[in-house]
Amino acid sequence: MAAIAPGSVRIGCRVIRDADEAHLLPEEARSIPARQQAMRRASGAARWIAHGLLAELGINDVAILRAPSGAPVWPDGMTGSLAHDDEMAVAAVAPVDRIASLGIDVEPAQPLPDDILALVAIPADRTDAVDRQLAGRILFSAKEAVYKAVYPLDREVLGYEDITVDLDAGHATTKTGRRVSLAYCTGPRVVVLAFVERGAG
Ligand SMILES: CC(C)(COP(=O)(O)OP(=O)(O)OC[C@H]1O[C@@H](n2cnc3c(N)ncnc32)[C@H](O)[C@@H]1OP(=O)(O)O)[C@@H](O)C(=O)NCCC(=O)NCCS
């Protein structure tokens, strides 16, 4: 997974374990509305990764709160993103002087059901160069990652139809006019990283 990220982005993953909710700092736990234990566990696993990535950059013991919008709140000078599926949590962080915003998503490496693909894909999307079996899943994951990268910049809720993805070229554009770079891997899970480089989009 680290191989897909640009040099200024730190990225990590963790299999979600029992009691991972204990990794939520008290302020983080308070900022996350009461949800099922499995969701709190996933949020704890993602923050455990992010705390470690920030510590590598000398930023220790900083709570990553959940804003009312759902977006994570990063310490001054940093941006990042979190995601989790049923089994895996992922996180990415980067300094804002290099990367204006980040989005990440993780999904099982399985074909996307046709009914969901019909909701997600638009004719302008390009996936020709991608493994046929996983093209829909990567497209879905890319749109989620792009949304997470763009929301903190524009504060606008986007639908799948508002994001045009060109997986062949490795970028996406949004109806808000953002141009977002994309990188992905497919094993053992589909992970898509979306990033707005400083000075772009
Ligand atoms: C953001 C969103 C796409 C997340 O998808 P999800 O499948 O529920 O969950 P994921 O595991 O992929 O990601 C969850 C993480 O996303 C992050 N997130 C949530 N809302 C966010 C937002 N508005 N901006 C950026 N990141 C956000 C949080 O860090 C969250 O982790 P946490 O709950 O541990 O704090 C979804 O919750 C949402 O807000 N959707 C509304 C808009 C939409 O779906 N449009 C179609 C897609 S383009």
C-alpha cells in the first residue's frame, strides 16, 4: 500500500481487533456520536494508525476529533483521512504545505454488485485499463475517497454523479471544479488514495 502513495503522504493499515475502541482518546470518544460497538472499534483502529503516522512526524498525543460533518479534524499543519470496512482500517496523513487535502477508502477486493454500480458509474467515467473484475469496486472506492478529499475544501455534499473518475489517467474531477489525483492498490484489499496537491485543483 505504501508504494501507491506520493512521497509526502504517510499511509498505514490495521486489521480491526476486539477492543480497538480503547484506542480512542477520551476527547475522540466524546466527539464520536454513540454508534454500534463495531463502528467505534473501527474508528479506534483508524485513529490508532493515524496517531502512529503523526508520531513519526513528531506530533504526539493529539486527538483527531470527528467534526459534526463527520470529517476528521487534523492538527495544525497536517491533513489526512480515515476509512474502515468490516475487517480493515486505513489512514493517511500529509503536511498541508505539500498536500492540500487527502481522502482514503478501503473495500473488500470483490466485484461490486451490479445494482450498486448502476448508482455509482456515469458515462464519463473511464476504467478501461483496470482489471474488469474489480473495475466497479475501484470506481466506487475512488468516488468515496475523492469525496473525503474534497469535502474539507468545499464543504459541499457530492453525489456519485458529481464526480468523474478517470482511473486510466489516475485523476478525478468534481462538479465543484476540483481536480484530484488518484492512486490505488487491489491486494489484499482495494485501497484508493485521493489527493489534492498544493497548487492544483
Ligand atoms: C464520507 C462518507 C463517504 C464515508 O463513507 P463510509 O462508507 O460511511 O465510511 P468509511 O469507512 O469509508 O469512512 C469513514 C470515515 O470517513 C471520514 N469522514 C466522514 N465524513 C467525512 C467528510 N464529510 N469529509 C471527509 N471525511 C469524512 C471519517 O474520518 C470517518 O471515520 P470515523 O467515523 O472513524 O471518524 C459518507 O459517510 C458520507 O458522508 N456520505 C455522504 C455523501 C455521499 O455518500 N456521496 C456519495 C459518495 S461521492
